[in-house]
Amino acid sequence: MVTTHPFPRLLAASIDGRCHNTRYRQSQLQCLQSALVHHVEELKKSIQSDSGHSAGEVSAEICLALQELRTHYLSLDLQRDLEAEYRVANGRDNLDGKRGVGIVYIAPCTHTLFFSVVSALSAAVAAGNCVILEVCIQLSQTTMTLPTLLRKILTTSLDADTFAISEERPDASFLTLPQVLPILQTESSNTAQYLSASPTARTIAVVDRTANIASATEQLVAARFAFGGHSPYSPDVVLVNEFVMKEFIEAVIQQSGRYLAPETAARNPRGRPAGASVLDLAFKEKGARVVVSGSGWGVVDVLDRESALLQKMNEKVLLVHSVTSLDDAIDFGNSMTPLAATYAFAAPSSAKYLTQFIDAHISWINHVPTDMLIGPQIPTNTPFPSQTRYSTDLLQLPRPQIAQETRKAAIVRAALSSSPESATVWNAALAPLPGTGQRAGRKIGFFEQGIITGGVITLFSVVVSLGTLGYYALGVVRRVR
């Protein structure tokens, strides 16, 4: 039974504001980085054993995770924080004042687990929070070794008063406390306080006839087959303009050549029972055609838009489908909303049109950001963090301090008074708004446009008729003469 308020030491540390101290946050991040680097070889072996990823993919995950930690550490500036802290003491406003929410509860995804944990953990620490990491699901339901290794590293390197491991999910009474912010990397939630993902949201790519087919093919094939095909930002289906479908398929077959060698199948990180793969289903699907396939991977041309294959993909299978136009791609793409992301491969004007009208949480134009293939999905409806997966702003609360009276307060105070200033304020409020700067011109509405169009057509008909009558009249006159 989960107690109503577990982790009393973290609750106490959250109340006394221990993590708000910049030096403390710097110290915790230094300890974390030192411990991870010390155990890096063990981490590499564990990640590769659990995921089946290539050595290059494992190295990329570790490098990106440590880079995130470094970025958060370098963002901490003691002198800047002290200047902000003493602004009010010096009679100045501290409009951008903020502090950590208190406790960040992290429920990580198993896809590139190391990065998923470190990116969220380092952001939470840098933002001035206590942290609870949930590892119970991975430990109890899978044979993964990384959660155990992370448990050992993190509990020995971080302060036990501000960091803890969760053996089971606390109940809602704890997770909805005002000072607790859950990060659910593979779960959706209707609770506004949670930072959650859309686990079933698909990622699509659109390849227009104006695209660089060779570049688009190379990036999309790599994105689909990298990291076991488990990334939430791997393209689940590629919509290809029918005029370039043949060229695209030929390029896909060529790019897929590197995967012809047999590979060791990646271990299922979630411990789900083995079943029929998407590729197996594609061979049986009447509305699909397997273009090329190998050991654990394939490329499938989906002909039927009602095909059951068009779902969230977690395998190394690239689905392609033909569209007739940009509008057709937009309509079909929006039928699959909400979308996690869209890749638009097209000329700039066409890419602008696609990404403007396809409703996706984020859109990338003429490239696939390889760093986004590592780690969890960006929390739903949050700003895109260009430097790190989690922005510290998401994990902090605004706490402005105002020392000077604002202009609006002065206006209201003047309006409430009986002084001459009240008339000035009143007249200023009633003054007309500035002009738009648009040049004056005659407005032509819908009906006026119809009248003009009808008049032009009628005038053209009259001119043609008179010209024809004049021609025949001239012929009659000549014959009479």
C-alpha cells in the first residue's frame, strides 16, 4: 500500500528550499557527471546489452546525455543569481524571479533509457528541484540491467535528502500536491500539472515532387531504422507524391542495401510477449506490398488508407503511401491527428504550405534532426527546447518581485482621484487607435466582384456580336455595289 505522503525527507527539503541554492545545484550536477563518467564503460555495456543498439548508437546516446548535463550546469551562474536576488534590496524590480516547483517525479521511457533519465534529471536539478525517479516498472517487468546500474550510480552520487528512487507509483494524492510536478515520458494525462506525452501520436513525413529525393530518402530510411525503430520521432508513414513515387522507391531500395546483412534482433525493452511483427502482417495484408525486406526490417508500400498497418510504429519497418497533391497529403495527414511531428521534404514554399496546415506538435523542413531520435517525446503543447530536451523554465514557477509602481497602477490611481490628471487619463483612454498604415483604396466586395465580372463578360459578348454583324454587313454592301 502506497502511503499518502511518501518521501518525507524530500518533502522537508522542498519546504526549506535547499535546492534553490545555486552552489548546491552546481555541486549536485558535478557529482552526477563525475559518477556517470566513472562508470561509463559499464553503462555502455549495459545499454548495448539491453537495447541491441550498435556501438555508434550507444556512444551517441551517452554523448548526448552528458552534453545535456553539461549545458544545464553551464547555465547556472552564481553572480547572476545573486544580482537577481538583491534587486529588491537595491530598490529595483525582479520581474523574472522564479524558483523550482519543489519535487519533480520522473517516470522515464525505456527507449534510450539512459538519455531519458539523465536529460530529465539534470534539468530538474538545474531548475532547483528535489527529484524522484521511478524505476519500479523496468525492474519488475523486464530483464534490463541498466535500471539496476543507474540505481547504484544515482543513489551513491546524489544527496539522499533531495533524490530518491520510487519502488512503486505513488497515488494521486501525492502526485497532485502543489509542489510535485510529474514528468510522464510515455503516458498521456489530462491533468494540467503533469508534463506528459502522446504515446499514440504518429510522426509522418511528406515527400513532394519538388523535394531532393536522394537527400529525403537517405534521412528517412536512417530515421526509421536507427535505434531499433523505437523513437517517437521515427517516421511512421511517408506520404510520397505519386509523380516521384517510382524514383523514391528506387532510392529507398538503394539506401536499404546497408541493412541486407543479418543483424542481431534487439531485445524488447518493455518485456512484451513476442507476437506477429508488422512485417509479417504486411505480407498477409491485401492492401499492402512489401517492396524489400531483410532480417527484422522492411519497406512496405501501403495501398489502402484503411489498412491496419497505418498505426504507431515501433519496428524497423518503413511504410510509404502515395498522395496526389499537397492538399491530399494535408487532408490525409490531418486524418491521423494528433501528430507528434511532421517532416516536410519540398521546396520552401511548398514546405511552408504543408507545415502550416498539417496539425503537428512540431515540424521539421528538409531534414531529420538525428538528436531527436534519442530520448522521449517533447511534452505535449510545450515550447520547443532548442538546447536541451527539457527546459528548466518548464520545471520552475514564476515568482516576480515588484519594487516600483507600474504605469498601469499610476493610471488607475489618477482615474480614481479628482485631480486634473483624471481628465488627462480619461481623454487618453478615449483617443482613437493609430492607423494601420494601409494605403487608401476602393473596396471591392463579393457582390461587387460578381457585377464587374458579369459586366466584363456581357461587354465582351456585345463587342464580338457587333464585330460579327459589321463584318457581314460590309460583305453585303460590297456585293450590292
